[in-house]
Amino acid sequence: MTATLTLVSHTLCPYVQRAVIVLSEKGMEFERVDIDLAHETDWLAAGQDAGASRRRAADLRIGGDMRIPR
């Protein structure tokens, strides 16, 4: 069974651009969800670190869970 990969990002995030290149070169299937940082959603805020000084735009979710932050 293969877990679903979801890349949560902002369209201009350089970290996500690199991740897209690597996933594509490896031939891995993934879904990319671009977010608007000016209008944060509840599910994005819930996945962020409570003490973070700034919001992350790049996260890789494996099977729906946030696993690998940038």
C-alpha cells in the first residue's frame, strides 16, 4: 500500500519548487496544494507549531498527516 503524498505550499516557495523537482525526478505521484498565506485556513493553522515566530508555507503530508516540515 502506498501512502498519498500531498505537498502544501505557496506558489513562489523555493523549497517547494525543489521538492517538486525531486519528487518528479523520482517518478513519485503527489498532489500539490497551493495556499494563500494572507488568508490562513483553520487546517493550516492547526498544523503549525504553536511557538513558531512565522508560518511555514512548505509541508509534506504523508497519508494526510503532516510529517516533514521544511
